[in-house]
Amino acid sequence: MKANEGPLVSVLTPVYNGAAYLRDCIESVLSQSYENFEYIIINNASTDRTLELANEYAKRDERIRICSNDTLLPIIANHNRAFREIDPRSKYCKVVSADDLIFPECLAQMVALAEANQRVGLVGSYQLCGQMNCNFEDQTVRNVGLDPFRSIFPGTEVCRKQLLGELSVFGNPTSTMYRSDLVRRTQEFYPNASTEADTSACFSALSDADYGFVHQILSYERVHNVRQTTIAQNLNTYLPSAISDCLTYGRNFMTEAELAERLHHLVVEYYEFLGSSALRPSNNAFWTYHKSALQALGIPLDRRRVVLEAAKKCMRTMKTPTRFFGVAMERARRILN
């Protein structure tokens, strides 16, 4: 397939105040060996130089189209707005987060795999993750775990392993390409407002499609303190989202016994996390978030269970646990009241 003769790909970058990294992101898209793409940048009412930088590149390359929101949208809503902007003729859709990069062969490799296998709905790849210009040993490769001798996997198989915690290949939009007809079949491709809505979208899309995987590093996730992923890690939004995905999609991919066991494991893990958190400095926003998250899942916060898990943590980690036990428990009770 010649670079400029393949199907149209819609590349999307939803961005809010991303001027610090946007230039590198745009340059990586424009450096693709695959040339038949449109590039839509959704400026989410930024107050820095984001729009200025985007317009600068749009003047140079007619494939770039800028859309700006008059008012700030929530992150997931802005992504869904971006999905609704894709060209009706596009066959594939690729998100590139504003602080990430894709390597020159990214689109070419992903499109080639998808074109060779018409049942493929999503294409993934390895992703390098770290701080720019740091030593290679300080960087990690994400999305590992699939059979390296296979490139096509039944969607149900991948989803089942992901839900069971045996695999982690979803949740990295810059490392994934979607088939556009799957994006278009709903007004909200990211189906909920959680920061892990991109993972939920994969479960929805793969209910009737296969999963393709290019065994190459095709993207780079930049690590920095203000990125959404860092915020999610600090709050640990992954646990309530994992429970929600099991409740929403689990019966499509797991047996009832597997689902019940997995939900039990995740709830236990959640309370262990909350118990440990009760012993560390945290603000009201942290506990407000988790109280609301549990309520949304239909799992009322059991304060006694949090205190019990905090006590277990004290007993396991303190050299002289009785010295700290009373203080720690009182602190946990104050937080949870």
C-alpha cells in the first residue's frame, strides 16, 4: 500500500492548555509516512497559546482543521465532541493526546494490519512511557502480555482477560486506533464520564469485532505531573472504573462465577486501598471522590471496613504497632465521618 493511497484516517487531538507539549505532538502527526489523514485539533477553551500554535500549523498543512469550544467542556465530553467531527469518509480514527507523540510508522503499520483483516475493530501497539530525554532504563513499555506470534485476537478473548486483570492493553488512547464505523454508531463513543471511559469504549466496540495488535513501539506517552493520567493515578480512579466495567460489560465476556469472583476481588482491593489511604495525608476531595464513586456503583461506603483495613495495615507495617494504632485509628475515623 502506497502511503498516499490508503483509506482516510481521522487523527484527533482534544486539548486544553496544552501549549507546552502541543508542538511536539503536531510535528509527530505531520511526520507520518502514511499521508492520507485529516487532523482535527479540538481546542477546549484554552487560555494559553494552544490555539495560536494550532492555527500556525493549520496555515501550513491543509489536512489540519481546528475546532474551538466557546466554553470549557469536561475532558470526556471534549473527546466525544472530537469523535463527532470526523469525516464521514474516514475508515479509521486515531486519538493522539496533546502531550503524547506517535512515531513515523504508526499510522502506516496500524492501517496495514486493519486492512488485511476486515473483522478488526481496534488496533493496539506497544507504547513507550516516561519523561522526555530521560535514560532509557527509566522508561517503561506498556501494553505487553499478548502472544507475540499472533497479531489478531478475538475481541471477546481480549476483553475477558482485561476484565479479569490478566491483561492490560486498553486505556492508552494514543496507542490505539479505532475503526470509524464503530465510533460513528453512537453519539458518545466514550460511554461514561469517568477518566477511564476510553477503556469502557474498547469493551463496547469489541463485543462484535476482533482486536489487532502491532508488536512494535508506535507511540510515546509523556510523563508529567499535570497530565490526566497522573491525576487519575493519585486518586486511583482505576479501581471504581474496573468495578463499573465489570458490572456493565462483564456478562458479555465472563461466566457468572468469574464475574462474581472478580467483583469480590476488586471490592476487597478497593477497601485495602482506602484503608491504606486513611493512614496517609489526604484532602477532603480524595474522600469525597471515593464516597461518590462507591455510591454510584451501588456500594455504600462501609466505614468500619475502612478502619479495619487501616488497622491491618498498621499491624503489618509498623515495628511497634501498638504505639501508633490508637492514633492511626482515630485519624481514620475523623476522615470518614
